Amino acid sequence: MSPLWYTDRSRFMRGFECRWKRLLEYHAFRDGIVGRGLATPLLTGRYVHSALESLLHFVKNNEQAPDIGVVNQLLVKVLQSYQEQIEKDAAASQDEAATQLDLVVGITHAYARVVVPYLKEHFRIVDIERELSWQLPDSNIIWMARPDFTAEQLLGGELTTHDFKTTSYWNNETGPLQWANSAQMMANAWAVSQTSSRPLGPYYMHMLVKGNAKYPNLLTHAFYRPGNPPLVKEEWQANYTRQKGFSRVRIAAYRNLPEWIWEADTKALGEKLPVVGPYPAHQTTCASFFRGVVVEEKWWQEQTEFLDGVDWNFEWPRPEFQKELDEHFPRTYACHDFSGRKCQFYSLCHKQPGWVDPLAVGSHLRRTLNHPQEGGKK
């Protein structure tokens, strides 16, 4: 029997973006490497998840709904850690860093105010960020998953899977369609079913609309007209206005952001945090998806076999080794995403200064394992 081979949704999909993205992030230098300067929006997404995880634990363990004071307390450690990380690892201007910090605060408070009541009315939270794994049939492949949370419906008792997804823009008509037949999300629901011995239940997507320069977010910015006390009071507008004297400002620079969130219109907040679903997880789609996973992962096992025991520090800069990597792992050279941001491995693929020893020069770091189950060959 071949050694167990560990995989998950992220690395499976990464290989379809570019073979080298997966090679470098999950297999190179033993456990993979990542770029040191994590893009600030990606870092924000990670800490939003961390904040919401803390919030959900409170909801699971307490009868009362969290209020502004509870959420502020839950955010203390998250914000401190985020601040330290963004100063250390993310390339961001002071203004951008402040806005991203506001997003963590704004999304968490808004979620507590408009989504948590919905959850408490319809669900009982079962597990939060629980690690799941099981061996795919007739293979040595272990599929690992960690749904953001699972919850039992209060009406009917069906076990449901829930995932967060940050996005810059959301359209209520077309947005839900992209998740309606998502094999990746069904895979999470399937993992929950397989490891809980419960029937395959539906999944929900919790969209976290963070906005951008084109689509400003009322969770961080609003339109403000200064007052002239005592004759004229200052004025605030959540939405764009052409009225004279108003300008778009960062809310936290003028007033308490959590108080703004808890005073804002709940319908407007809800538009920034739509929960879409339930989406059915089809048995046939899941079975088809995992048959494909087995084929893809067997390819990776075969292609990476020659890397067993390789001294990466010695072999990596050698032209012969680079040639061998090219022959095993075709590159797409899709080096920029839709926003123009470079791939974290751009400097390595294009052999820019420092590429011969990325760990030593500090351009890249060893990847932190995503799942505690990881180990051995992967």
C-alpha cells in the first residue's frame, strides 16, 4: 500500500490555476513556501474569519445575543494580532492598513447585529472550524476539510454546512448563481456527512462584502458634512449624496465605528452580509468530484515522486533541476490576477534577484500547515 497522501480543497484548486503555484506552495522545500509580503486584503480576510470564529463560539455557548460590548471584547486579541501582523508582513500604506483594520471591526459588529439573530432563530450551531478528514474510496488519498461552521436546523433537524466568503462586490441577482453548483462547497458538505454519519445536508454561503474604491462600504466609510456649532449640526449619510458640503470619509477617523454600526439601518447592513442558500449537495456531483480528485492527486503523486529526499537548498538553483521541474510541472505563466496583483511566486518563476535562495533572502517563508492531519508525503 502506498503511503497516505493528504490533500484539500485549496491545493486541489491551486493546481488548476497553475501547476507551479501548487508545486511551490505545497511541495517545494518539503512542505511548501509562501511569499513573505502577504497581500493586505488577503490578510484581512484571514482575520475577519478569526473574529467571526470567536463570535460564533460566544453564540454557541451563550443564550443571550452578543451586544456591542461583547463584540468589542471579542475583538481585542484579534485586532492586536492583526496590527502586529500587518506591520510585520504586509505591504500597506498607513491609510490602507487603517481601512483594513476598520473592515475587521465593521464586518464583525455588523454580523453580530444582523446575521446572528437569523442564526439563533433558525439554527443550533454544532461545530466551528472543526478539522475533518477521511480516506477516499479505493485510494491512499486523505481528503481534509475545515468548514467554517456546521449547524442543525431547528425545524427538521437537518445538518447544514456554512462557509464565509469575502468579496469586493455583490449582485443579489447573479451572485447566488456562482455557488448553486459548487463542487467545492458540496465537498465540504460531503465531508461533514461522511465524518458525522448524518445524511448529506445543504450548504449556505455567508458573503462578506468588503467593498472597494468603486463600491464603497458603509461598514468603513460614509458621507459627512461638518457642522458649525451651535447653529448647524454635522450630518452623516450612509449612501452617496450630491448635496453640497458632503465628502466621503473614513468613519473611524470622526466617530466610534462600532456605535455607527449598531445605529445603522439593519436592511442596509444586511445587504453587505447576505446569507445565500440553502444549496443542495447532490450525491452524484460529489461522487463525480471525488473521482476526479483521485485522478488528479494520483498525477501529483507520480510527478512528485522524484522529489522525495531532494535537498532543495542545493538542487533549486541548478539549471538541470529547473529543467526537470519544467518537464514535470507545466507552467501557465498567468502571473497577475484580475486586479493586476502579482502572483506570490513571480520573482521565482522570472528568476529575479534572490530567486536562487528565497528562504535565505527572506522573500519567502515556509508554509504553515493548513491542517494538523498533514504529515509525511503530500
